[in-house]
Amino acid sequence: MNGGLDYGAEEVMRYIFSNLRCVYDVRKAVLLAFLAQYEVGRRNVYELTCGGRPLARASFYIDCGVASDEVYDALGSGDFGRPPQELCTYAACYRAYPPLPELCYSGQAPQLPRPVEDRLSDVLEWFGSWGYQKLARYVDCLLWLNPWKLVDYEDDDIKQYLKDQGFRIVTVELCERTRRPKLPAQRRRKCYKYVFS
């Protein structure tokens, strides 16, 4: 392993930003962290952990989309250029207001455990070039989110929402295995069709 298991959400954000350099809407960083931590299958959602804690070291909830206070706090820490004045925690600002500020990071990537780096690299390879709107539509499709559910489940924990939708949450420990666990491919084909239509 490259790094220790005691990393936090800030190190995950530094790793993401060290590969992307700039993110033009901070909500995209939240969605990338979500996709790194969760693998969504047909009926199962695999929550990826490292050292018994969530991979992105964040908890997610529904707030006009997927949101995470830990990610917002990490992005407001001062390591990222042009820290956000007011990161969005009020539901109305997600889709009703202009994009949140652009953030940039010019530092080195932190040392994370090898399985965490591999997972983050995969997510960045698959989704790093996507804009926020496309990524939000994709995640909404994966999670069966629609405007009515966004209102009904506002401020609810993502795990409770997934259970209510009939998903089974399976925890997969990445950092204590000698070989990488085989995960099912995300429901990409159906959601790609939705996003690109």
C-alpha cells in the first residue's frame, strides 16, 4: 500500500483535483466522490470501504441530488484555489441558481492506499471529462431519482433512500483483500442512453 488507512475526505478531494486540476462546479466533485464510494448494480448497491470506513470518507444525502457535507467541508478547507463563499446546502440552489464557483488545485496527489487510488482513477477515467449536468443526470438515472423523489426524500440519508427503493446495500472492503474484488458493472448502458438522448 502507498498510504495509510487514516486518510480523510480532504485527501480524496486532493487526489481527484490533482488529476482534473480544476472543477467548474463543485457539485461535480461530490458526484465523483459518490461514484467512487458506491457501485450501483441492478438490485444491489455496493458500498466500498477501506479500513472499515467509507472509501471517500463521506456520508451522502439527498438535497436536490446527491450531496455531502464532508466533501463540501473538505473543499472549503483552503487548499483549493478560490474557496467557495457559500457551498450549497439549501435545496433550491442546486438547479435554480447558476453553477457554484470553479475550484482548482495545483498540489501533488496525496498518498492513498493502492485500492483507493485504483478506484478513484477508474472513476476519473470513466466520468472525469463529463460536465456537472451530464453527471447529475447519470447519477439520478442510476438511483432512480426524479423530481418527486427529490422532494419526498429531501435531507434523507442516501442509504435509507436506497433501501426504500428496494436496493440491497452490500459492504465491500477494498483495503483488506489481497486481490481486487470483482464488482458488477454499473448500469451504464441504460443510463448512458438516457444521458446522451
